[in-house]
Amino acid sequence: MTIESFLQNLSNGISLGALYALISIGYTMVYGILRLINFAHGDLVMLGAYFAFYGVAMFVLPWWLAFPLAILFTTLIGIVIEKAAYKPLREFPRINLFAAAVAVAFLLENLAIVIFGGRPKAFARPAFLDQLLKIGNISFVSYTPVIIITTIVLCTVLILIISRTKAGIAMRALSKDIETTGLMGVDTNRIIMFAFMLGSALAAAGGILWAIKFPQINPLMGVMPGLKAFIAAVLGGIGNVWGAMIGGLLLGVVEIMLVAFFPQLAGYRDAFAYTILIVLLLFRPNGIMGEVQAEKV
Amino acid sequence: MTILLKLEAVTKRFGGLTAVNKFSTEIHAGELCALIGPNGSGKTTIFNVITGIYTPTEGQVLLGGEDVSGKRPDLITGMGIARTFQNIRLFKGLNVLENVIVGKHLRLQSDPLSSVLHLPKYQNEEKEMREQGLVLLESLGLDHFAYDEPTSLPYGQQRKLEIARALATNPRLLLLDEPAAGMSPTDAEGLMKFILHILDYFDLTIFLIEHQMRVVMGICPRIIVIDHGEKIAEGSPEMIQNDQHVIEAYLGVSDHA
Amino acid sequence: MKKISRNHILTFAFLLVFIVLLILAQSFLNPYYKRILNLCAIYSIFAVTFNLVFGYTGQFSLGHAGFAAIGAYISALLTLSPEQKAVNFFLQPILPVLENLQLPFFPTLIISGLGAALVGALIAWPALRLRGDYLAIATLGFSEIIRVLLVNMQRVTNGALGLKGIPGHTNLLWSWGWLIVCLFVTKRLVDSSYGRAMKAVRDDEVAAEALGVNLFKHKMMAFLVSCFFVGVAGGLLANLISTIDPKVFQFFLAYQIVGITVMGGMGSLTGSVIAACLYTIFLEALRPIESQFTIGSLTIPGIPGMRMVLFSIILLLVILFYRKGLMGNSEFTWDGLINFFNKRKKKPTGYSSGGTQS
């Protein structure tokens, strides 16, 4: 492999990893607080992409208006899901919450099939994201650096929010011990909603960027990225936002590199992430960044 | 007196926090011993280390001379340590009798296949488990609740049921985590009498946690006091009551009365 | 003792009548209805096995599609005749080992079940050893991997083209027979001491472990029994629909099974069977709303996917507002049935006698 093609694959891997990272943050925050695998999270990725698509194609909005609106709408849906489907079940055995998450995912996917249509749609990239760039012998399309830079910006903002704002600090406290934090006068409901809000917004942003990178959108497009982002979250140590970012990045790079070095394995690419998951569960169950979590008795 | 349980310099750290620090003690066969200390002093952590929920960071737990530290909780139960929990943890989907005989499951000889096929051996074992469960409930005065839902029982009876369930595993050592928590002083006194009764009746050793000192003063011949994860005193109630460390750390300096 | 034997006789008589009915249905019913009834039995097996893991042991497994796929492909490959295999595998030749292998239906179903259970063990072993939550993601991920493998392992599975011309051995006796076996085993298991331990694990893992219950062993036991029957049901399915390809086994299947089981009642096998049958029948009955239909001169375009939207909305409502589902955690029993009729008979007489006295 030449150094050029290596760098090309690397940039490709980093941009894919950046997308995984954006999506996996939502999983990790929700799991950290509620111990819930939010199966519907991947579908918010899909919604973000579709809203952006309709904003541009149907309402002829400029992308700089359509994209933020898509993120806004997806975030609202994320909040509604939490309020309507998850919050009422918080006091019940966790298995009910799991079933609710599956039902929500199922509903969103089926609604998308009915409303958006089952056939894939072509997502039109804004022109400035569709230019072929060349640095030396490495050529790439302009969306690659944009995806990477956008992700860095969003992640920085997120880190600032959870480390500097009151709500962010409360959120981290909540993921350590939900009861005690509640007793200390933190409005847990509001903070949980806040976590869903942040997670949904990032998922929507991830969805739009995903559609820019892979410009074919369909109602089930969120499932695979969702599953892999969850694995990235486990990889980074679930509940840990930094871990989710690193896990996502790592998964993206490794996935692309694996295919680059072993082209004969290309067909098995999607199976690779799960192999990582199984191996991880066997040898490093708390992830690369995770600390041992003891259940409170 | 033989030593049943021995803790040797047990330390448990969570990240940077040391919950228990170099805690050593011995529990003798047949005795009733109390572990007391203020909230957050590490009492439950010690129980969790003994029963295998936590692995000690350092040190050893020996049951009858055998090292059990770091073993799985169910195996430790099989070796003869049973426990109750501070916050009642009954199985809500099982009735009272079933709650008790879950504790017998670990002694079941029949494999799953012969259970499914209802082979005579399994049928006999099942019948025996039910009978033993009923006898146990009867000896604790819970038999008329046998087929009720555990959550329908009054609070005090739920506490007793948790003890009954632990007894079903045929323990040598019974650990009770704040058995009188949430009870009125009269009820707590009644429960303590109940504990004395089972100590005799089942030929047990009991190690119990309590954070109200007066509850155990009357009945436990030996008391261990822990504060900030360290043992600060050990001895008879009189010794504990007059120990300056205990008065300062546990009762609070100003709280002499 | 007398009461138990009465119930045994009732069960025995019921089974006899039921088998006679199945034989009659098999010989006289039209193929369309037979197909629906077969699907009812297969979906019932799916729901009952999911309930064992979910409703009784408190674990969440989303791998039904994958395990059914394993069972289906095993049964297809073992029942296809060598000639049919040659027809199927025209792009790439089939692996030589499989070329001439053909077995009777019963052993292929057993192998289907064992194959699914074996793979289930490989997946659950790392997932269940740790936090049980990961079982959901490991199994869901697995059923997606299985599809990747089915597409790529051309010389075994014939890739995306799938397998055609599977003999179609499945009939009502096979499908309902296996459902009865599955119900028998599951019911006996959950009522046994092992089942009690499973329920204890479901209600409180920490307390169960403190009472000497080996968590891993009991979760694994429930999961493997479940995988076995899902594999068998997959085999039945392959031999019912005669053509299988990787698309048949999408993860959507797992979501449907969750839905059916929740609606039937977590912890009620009766509920699982009733819900599975209702689901299969309603899905068939509602087929028209997805295709174009005309009323008089008005042509209404069908809305593809509408049935699933309805189903998922109902599912969500059940989870939120009627967690018990159809049956809660109660089961059909002869005593229950008899009491039910006695009550209905007694109630009016009770009122009238009260009336005459006053």
C-alpha cells in the first residue's frame, strides 16, 4: 500500500469514525444515566437526514437553514420520545423500558417507511461539499474535512457543556448515582431531558453528515450506524463521553483499514464491529476508558 | 471456641475512595456479634466483601479456614454464608413459600432434564423442598402467609421473610444487614428477640449490622465499632459504651447523654 | 390427588381431539388457511421462547431472526435433494460435503435446533457472563452478522439468491406438534425449581445470587432452550415457505416477537400463543389496506407498511398503559375454566335467591 492510499483511507476512516462518535455520545449519556439501551437512537439519525432532505428538496430552503431546522425537529422528537415513552416507565422494572425502546424504534422505522416511502432517496450535497480536492497525491471530496471539523466543533461544545455548565455537571453526577443526586436537590427529570436533547441533536447532526457522506437515504439507514455506535460506546467504556468519542473514531478507522488491507474481507465489513464487541466483552468488559462500575447494593 | 469467620486486614477501595481500611476481626462459632457505626462508615461494604459481591482490594476472608475472598456470591452461599439486605429485596413475582424455597435450589440434585420430565427423584426433591419450606415458615410464625404475595405482608413480616429465605440455604453464618431498619423501637425489640430465638433454634452464628447502638446493646454480647472504614473498638457492650473513641466518633463528642 | 388426575384426563382428551382436528384440517382445509395456521404455530413458538428468556428470566434477547435463520438454512440444506441443490447453486458450486447430504425431516429439525443453540451459546457466553443488558445488543448485532454471512458464504448458502425448491415437509401436525412440545418443555421448566430460580433472577439478581442461584447458569439455560426451539421453528418455516433468502430474516422479526410477547403478557405462555395467533391472523386480514382497492368507482391506493405502523402503535400503548397484556402472568388451567363457568352459572342464581328472600 502506498503512503498516499494509506492517508486517503485514513481520512476516510477518520470521517466515518467521527460520525460514529457523534452518534455514540447519545447512547452513552442515556445508558450512563438510565441504564437503557435506547434502540430508537439510531432512528433519530435517520430522521435528521430525512428532515434535512425534505428541507432542501421540498421546501427549497438553503442548506444553512435546512440543516439546523432538521436538527431542531429531531431534537424535539427525541424529547417527546423521552417524555412520552420512557419517563412513565422509569419506576418499573427495567425490562419494560427496554420493550418501550424497541417499540419506539419499531414505530419510527415503520412510520418512516409509510411517510417517506420505502425506496431510497438521493440526498443532494450542497455544492461546496461536493468538490474534489487534492493535497499532493491524495485526493478527497471536500465533505471529508468538513465532517471532521464539524465533529470536532460539536464535540468541543459538548465537552464544554458537560464540564462547565450546571446542567452538565448534574448530568455527570446523575450517571454516578441517580438517587443521591436527586436527593441533593437536582431536578433529575430536567437533567434526563437535557441528556436526551443533547444526544438527539448530535444524532441528527450525525445523520445529516452521514447522508452527505453516503448520499442515499432510506428508512432503515439508522439501524446499522446505531448498532455500531453503541458498540463504539461500549468500546470506549459505556457512560463515558470521552470514551464514546474515542471508541467511535477507533471503530471507524479500524473498519476502513481492515477493508483497505484485506480487500477480500470487504463483504464481512459489517460483521467486524460485532466481533470486536464479543472480544471486548470477553477481555475488557469495561471498555478502553471505562472504570469498574459496581452495582449499589 | 472455634473461629468460624476470619477477616484479615480487609481493604476495599473504589477508585480513590477507601471504604474499608485494613479491617480484621474474628467471628466465633455460635456467637451473636454486632457491627455498628455511623452511616457511610463501611458496614455494608464489609458484608458485601464477605458475601462476594465485592472482591477485597487487599486482605482475606476465611470461612472455617478456607479462603472465600473473591469467590462468586452464589458459591459463598453454598459454603454456608447467607445474608439479608438493608433494603428488603424479596422476589415480587414469587409467593412467600416460593421465596423461601429458592434458597433450597442450590442443594437440588436433579438436573434440568429430569426436572422437566418430572422423574421420581425430582418429584421427591420438590416435595421435600416444599415441606422443609413450610416447616421453616412455621417455625418462624410465617406459615399462614405461605401462599401470599410477599409485598402483601406487613413490613415487619417482610423482614422476617427475608431472614427465613436466608435460613433456607442452611447457612452456618447468617449476616443480617440492619434487620431493624425502619421499625419502631418496640418492633425493633421484638425483632431482636426473634433473632435470639433463631440463633438458638437453628444452631447458628449471627453477625449483624445496626446503626442504632441501643438496639444491640441489650442482646449482643460482643460489638464491633467501625468508623470511616476502620475498626475503632471491639468488645462487650459496657466496654463499647465507655470507650472514648466510640463516644467521640460514633455518638458525637457533645452527645454524652 | 383425584383433582390432578381429572385434569390429566382432560388434557389427554383435549390433545386427542386436537390431533384429530389437526389431521382433519390437514386433509380438508385449503392451502391458504393451512399456511396461516402453520404460521400461527411457528410464531407461537417464537413468542413462547422469547417469553422464557424475557418474561421468566428477565433477559432481553433480540436474536430471533438470526437463530431462526440458522435453523432455516440448516433444515433447507439437509432436506433439499441433490438435484435441487445443483439447480440452486449455479453461480458457485455448493461445498462438496453438503452436495449429497439429505436427511429425513425429523433429524434435520433436531439438528436445526442444536445448531441454533450452539451458536446461541457462543454469543451468550461472553454477553451473559457480564452485564445482562449486553445480551440485547449482542444478539441484535448477531442477527445482522448472520445476514452478512448468509450473503457472503455463497458456497454454503447460495448468497443473496437464497435457496429455492425446499421440499415443504411442514404440515399442521409438524408445526403444532412442535408447538406442543415447546409448550410442554417451557411450562415444566418454568414451574420447576430451575424455573423458580430463573424468576428469582428476573425479580432481583443480587438477591438471587445471595441465595445461591448461579446467575450465568440459569440465564444461559433459559437462553439455550429458547434458541433450540427458535432453530426448530426456523426449520419449520423454511419447509413451509419453500424459498428462503437472507431478507426473510431481517431484525424486524425480533421486534415483532417482542411485540407479540408483550401483548400476550410477560410471563404467560397462554398469552404468547393467543397473541401470536391473533397477530398472524390480523396481519393476514389487514393485508388489503396495503394494496390498492376499489369501493364502487373510488380507487384507494394502499399504504405499504401501514399494518406495521398500527402494530407498533398498539404495542407502545400496551407497554405504556396496559403492561399486563392480554393475560398478565396467568395461564389457562382446567380449574380456571371450570371455575369460570361455575361462576357464570352461580351468579344469576345467587341474585335470584337473594331476590326471593327479601
